[in-house]
Amino acid sequence: MKSFTVIMQPHVVAHYLTRRAMRRFPSMPDTGEAYLALFIGVLNTLQAAAASGGLKLLAYPLWWPIPAQMALDEDGRIAQGAGVTLDALFAWMKSFDPDIISNRQSLDDFWKELQGDDASTEPETKMENGTRLIGDFAQVPHGQKMQEYETNKMLYISAALDALSDNPEGEASEKQRIITWITSVYGGSEETWKRIIKVDDIITVKNEKREK
């Protein structure tokens, strides 16, 4: 295996690119809702690039190159176990990113900007040859989980409301109680659910329950 510096899961790449875009365009609202919408858009772009062969993928655990026609699964998502090297990401973005095209960014500069100031919460493994694996390649891709959580969030909120007693402390506190319950039952992290679930979602579900 060639000694790459960094191999990331696609959702890690999407997260880095999303935060990079939000830092570069300060007029964008720095909210969970804005983040999620942009994150899913970036993930869709990565999927299209992988399917066209523009973004080269490697397959865990042997790290063999994935042919473009095998890059996506039957649902159109990047195949489970796929990894993106920092080098491949940089090479793909060189085709359209003005800072890279004009040589204002080296690979190291790009990587530093990509990470920003946010400490990563992703699992990381360092291999004997120095390669850093960012993400849990043996698990379901985080991007797929995010989309599933977004699709099912109203059902999860409804289940949480059924399980929890009324809370007199107000909607914000109720949101935290619902997120804590959903995290304990359906998994994921509280930070992920905070990005996905809004107070308006809770109000919508409560109104629907009253109408039934």
C-alpha cells in the first residue's frame, strides 16, 4: 500500500468542506440547519464526483482503487468502506478551486484550512507507515446516518414525547430532554441531534398529536 498521509471517510471530507465553505462565506448563517443543508449538498457533490471518476476512492481495508462504476451503492451513496485521501481530494479540487488553481494553496496549506479551529471528534487510527485513518471505516457511513436521522426525526420526536412527561420548564429545555432520550434510544451524538432537531419540529409534532 502506498503511504498516504491521511485517508478520510467521505462524511469527514464533507464535514471539513462544509465548515471551510461556512468560514469563507461569513454571510452564511452559522446554524445547525444551514450546516446540515450544506453538508448534504457537499456529500451529494462528492458522490457525483466519485461516480464520474473525478474523485478517486480507495477501499478499506486493502486500500485498492475503487473503479468509478463501483463507487456508489444501489442507493446512490458512496460505497461503505470507501476512503478519500487528502492527495486525491486536493487533486480533484484543483480542477475548480481558485486558490488551488492559482497555487495560493499547497497541500499543507489546504489541509490546515480544511481542519480549521474545530477539534475533530472522529475516531482516528495511525498505521505503522504513518498513515492517519480518520473515521470508523468498519461502521455505516456518518453521512448516510445523517440523512436517515433527518428523514425520521419527526417519528423520533413523537416517540420521545410519548415516553417523556410534560415539562414545565419551556421548549428549549424540552428540546434537550428529547435529544437526550433520542440519543439513548436511537444512537448518534447529542451534537448531531442538536443540528437536526429544531424547536419548530417539536411544536409541529405536538400540534399533529393534538389534531389526532
